[in-house]
Amino acid sequence: MAEQEQLMPTQDAERQGQVADGDCAETQEQALALRRPDNQDQTTDMIPVAAVNQLQQSVQQISGSGHVPIFNPKDCTINIYQSKDDAHASHHSGHPSVDISENPPSTSQQPTTSHVASGAQGRSTPKKMKLDSPAQDAADCCEDALKSHYRGKGSFVKVLPWVGDDRKHITEIYTKLQLILGKYKVMLTSYDDILQRKTKEGDLILIAVLTGLAVRGKTTLFDKIAYDWAVGSSQVLRKYKLVFLLKMHALEQSSDLVDAVFDQLLAKDVCIERGALDMFIKNSPGKVLVLLDGFDELMTTSLCESSFGSILEILSGKMLRGCTVLVSTRPSHLHRLVSEELVQEPFTHVEVMGFSRKDVIEYVNKFHIGEPDKAKGLLNKIKSSGLLSDLAASPMLLLLMCVLWQEECTLPETMSRLYHDGFSYIFKRKGLDSQGKVAKVVIEIGKVALHGLLSPDQSLSFKESDFEPSVLELALKAGILTRQRVRKRLQSHNSVQFFHKTFQEFSAAAYLQNLLEADPEEFHKILNEIMSKGARRFEYLLRFCCGDNEACTYEIMKVFQVRYQEDLSFESEMGLLALHCFFEGQSKRLPPEEFIHSFITDEIHIRGLNRDCLNSVIYFVKCVAEQTKDSGNAYLSKVHKLHVHYCTWTWFIEELAVTMCAMTNLHLVDFNSNADISADKLLRHLPNLIHKLYLAGNNLGGTAALWCMHLKQLKSLTKLDLSYCSLNGQDMKHVAESLRDLPSLGELRLNGNDLGGTAALWCMEVKQLQHLQTLYLMGCHLTEEDKNHIDESLSNLKKNGLSIWT
């Protein structure tokens, strides 16, 4: 065993110890010389390399005295020699000579003789070297080929059709993205952190799932990782011998890793033996990093575990344990990826959030260099809109905004309009915008796009014959479609793809909108098929289909109501998707009554939503309030309790507050933990019938003078919670003064505010609250003098039953 451990050299030492010169072109054409050591004079048999590779994969590993451990047939010893007489020939062939001797079965442990006389035979003693040299050679050649590819053609990334150059180098366009560590919501400094995560036991976590909305930069991130490995700029990546970046839109559930590598990454005439490369990967999984880009684009939509090829078996942990895998997907497909059949704990979940606010500012200023006024105008426009702020986190969509702003100094307010204007700009830039060509081309290619999205294998690649020739030519010229030569299982053909999956979804939606007018029955048939397959899988298709189309929006809302009635709420993913669709429609017509009742209930909860979701929520609530104001706000007047938690966007709180005027029967408002809300704008719109107001966890410090004047109008208030609101002594004085006019206030919570040394300022005002039954002052850093003031000032209230908690 000790000898075996000594024979585990470093990569460099292994290469020095190999006799093969690494000339891959000759490796497959040369043969290995095999001799029987018991008969030195017999004729040497020549055996093809493939046969020896088979021997190396045989049944068991043995080691004889003085022999290197090898894989070989049972009862057979392989001795490797470097022939002095044939040194030139051996060097030329790239292989040493190999002796095979049969070992008769024996119960004894007598070692097989490995020494051979020199002189007449012209041989040296056996040379200690790595026996799987074909596998190592294959890995060396593959490493060189991959690095050459990633440094060369693979380092140039397709940019959008609406800018001049078709491709740019990865270093020119890559901008650091926000990477958030799953449930912990911890910001990672770089992708290096993903590859160094460990379990509690100290073992590396080898599987990472990267989720992100469409066009948030997941693909570019993987391109950058492959490039950094190829140029050696990342210390963390240097431990990997092989890095495979595979596009999952070209994979099926049965796809094999090595086949995919040859199809997607290696040249057609590369001289690497598949079996040898496969052997290296299986024997050295720790030296392999696999980047799987776009699980949501996998050609197989209905997974069957018994049909899994090696790629999905690696994800499921049934093969190549020790191999590192990063796989990206849209959030809508996370539940299919993290499942009993595929990825299970331990794995790292990372959210790819796109650009930060700082990144957006930097990007816009760089784009409009020399035009500071334009840059400032665009940044102000983005900042003024919750939706645009959210979309600007996408590198691709921010570039589109910059291009459109450069032309018109205006931006659309929905994602559908942004794509519509982007398509129009593409055709205009190419001089193809005459005679309604844009709409016709998009609808025509949209039919093919929709068929691909709905096919059992989710086709994202098409044959040229799938398109009408003149339409194909225009779409290719515009850049909406791309054409490239691809190889699969040694067969090559032209493959046509949409520039981005969202382009395919937008085109398919345009076809559906047209179909509603041309053939309503077929439209409903397809819509029901989409919903039966799962609305979340087709989020962008449905959102685009509603885009500025009132008829489509209403029909889609009806189907949501019928199929997902129990799942529609402000807290469910399905409910939020339905509201996204309603927002994209920008319809003046309200959804069906049953749909509205699913959201507007007696008690509403809104918590922890991102900007995109909050934008759709507030649009829906405002539409309901506006369009029912003449009928007594029939829907919103039924709301009795409103809970809004963990909403960090001030604009949402302010706009929601305006709609609360329509909630005439509201008696409980709970706005806990919403960071920097504008209490002034919130309280001025509250109905006077409010009984309970919870504002704990909001930063209201130093502003009490602005909002306390509204607080005194809430004559029915019985409970008020201002815990952990960063109030100081002066704030507390304003609060106490306003509370004198609230005759029914029975409970006041002030926990967690720094009121130390200030009791003398506000105790006399609190004394006026004759109905106060409970006062919470825990964690307020009260001094002994404060406590004495409180006891003296509130002594009469305590006699009437007041409980004070400090």
C-alpha cells in the first residue's frame, strides 16, 4: 500500500514519467508491442490501442512485486518496459512495450518475477510509470483543446442584435453580478465562494444550483468561469484538469457527458479516444468541473429516472461522486431540479440577481460617456419606476434601455413594450421596418417558436426547413434568429435558434395574440394546453401574450381563475404570476369578479416581495380602487385587516397607502419590519376607524413631528405598537402629546427604542391616557431616574390597573 501511495505523482511528475510523447495524431494509429516474458524470443504481437484500453477497464486491480498497480484481466500480469534496442520506435509510437504473462491460479502469495536479463534482450528493468497513459493522454489533449476553445472562439459572446458588433470578448462585456447565497441571503464576493462552500463536517459541497430570472447574466457568468480557467486567472479553478461548459438546450435526459463534450466543445477532427477520456473522468472525478447552462431549456420536459444518461445521473449523485457541478435554471424550474430524482442535499443554492444599483449607474454612465445629461436622465427614469428598476438588473435589458434612450429619451413601462420596442429597433437598424414587416415576421416565426416551446422535448433549436424561406432570411438578417453548424453523434447540420429564449417566447406570444382574432377556438385549445403543462413553466410566454392586449388578458385571467382558484393570493407564486400577466396587459377592463375576490379578501397579507411583484400587486389594487370608486368600492370595502411585512420599497408603501382610503372598513393595519417607510404619507390616508396599528421595526426616528399630527386623528385606536422604531426622547414627546387625544388607547408598545434619560420629557403626557392598561418599555435603556419619573407620573394609572413592563 505504501508503494502504491508513492506512485501517485503530481500532474507534472506523471507527465515526465510517461514514455508517450503526447502526439495524439499518432496515438490511435500505433499499436502496443506485447511479449510473453516466459518466451523472450517469440514473435511480438501487435495489438490496437483500443484493445489495450479495454484491458485497462477489466475486472480487477492487482499489484505484483515490483509492478505498478493496474487494471487488467484476472490472473494476468502486465510488465511495462522501455526497449533500448527499440527506443526510437517506442518513442515514435508514443507507447512503451508491454508484456503480458498468464498467472496460474495459486493459493500462495509468491510474487511474480519481474526482473528480466539485460544484454541479449536489450531491455532495462521495468520502469515505474502511470499505467493509464492513454487516459492521461486523452485528458491532456482534451485540456489543451478546451482551453484553446475557451480562450479563442468561446471567449467571444454574442451581444444583442440592437448593437453594432455581433460578438464581443468576454472581458469587454462581463460585469460583476450580485450573487446571493440562498436562504441565508448572504452576498458572495465572487463565484470562487460557490466552489469553496463546505458542509458542517468540513467536506466541500460539490453541487451548486444557480437560479435567476431570464436575462440576469447566468450564461455570461458561466462563460466567464470557463474563460478564467482557460487563462489561469482563478486560483480556485486551477485544481480542475477539465472544465466542461455544456448548453442544456442541446441535451436530453438520456444525454451522455462524454458524447456531449464531443458534440458541443471539441473539434470534429480532434484525436481524442472517447473511451480513454471517459476512463480519466471516472478515475479522477475530483479534477472535473461541469457547468450546465439552462436546466429550464433541457429538451426533455417529462423526466423519467430510468432514462437518465450520465449527465443527469451525475446531478443525482449516482455517478462521478467527487465531480463538481454548477447548474443554472430559471426559478420556475427549481422544483424540478431540486427533487428526489435529481439534486438533493447537500448542495449550494445561489441566486443570480444581476446588477446592483451601483452597477446600473456605472453601466449607464459608461454607455453614455460624453453625454452626462442623457445618462442622468435615464438613471432618473429608471429610479422613478419600480418595474424599470427591477428590469435594469438584467444586463441585456439595461443595454436595451440604453439603446432606446439614446434614440428617443423615453422608455416603455412594461416588459412587453420593452421587447416590442427592441424588436422594432432591430428591424429599423437593419433597414427592414417597411410595409409592416416586423409584425409579419414575428408572427410567422412565432408559430414555429410556439410549437417548439410546447413540444414534449421543448425544442429551442430548429431546422431551416421549419421556417418559410423569405421569413427566415429576414429574421436572420435582423439577428432575431441565428444559424450555426452543429454536430451530434458525428453528424453535422445547420441549426437555427432564437437569439435568446425570451425572443422565442415573445415571438410565440405574438402568434398567440394573432390567433385569438383569427381562430379563437384554436387559441383556447392552445391556452388550455399551456395551463395543463403548468403556467409557471410558461411565465414569460403568458406575460408577453397579455402585453397591451385586453382581449388576451381577460381570457388568460379567466383560465387562471378556473384552473388555479385555490392558489390565487398575494402570497402564492401562481397568484403573483396572474398579477404579472394583468399588469402586462395594461387593461382598462377589470378581471372576472371571482378572480378579484380571490385576492381582495377580509384579511390581506403582503410580505417579502421583490420589486417586480410589488409593482404588479399595486397596479392591480389601484385598478380595483379606481374602477369601483363610483360603486362604493365594492371590493376593497370588504377588507378588515391589512398586513404588509418586509417590504423595503418606500414607493410601494406610499402608493398602497393611497388605496387604503377605499378600505373603508379597515380596522387593523400591520406594517411591521418595512425599514424606511414614510409614516407621514401612510398615516394621512388611514381610515379613522382603525383600531389596531402596528408599525414595529420601521425606522421612524427623528421624524415624529411630521406624522404625529395624523396619529391624533385615529380616535378609535385601541392598540399602538412603535417598538424598535429608532425613536428618541424628542420623538417620544411628540408621540405622547398626540396620544392625549385618543380616548380609547389601551395598549402602547415602545420596546427597543433608546429612551434612556428622557422620561421627564414625556411622562406627564402619557399620564393623560386614562384608558391605558398596558405600557411596554422593555429594552429602552431606562435609568433609575427614568423609572422613578415613570412610577411617580403614572401612579394614578397604575391604581386603575395599568401594567408597566420594563
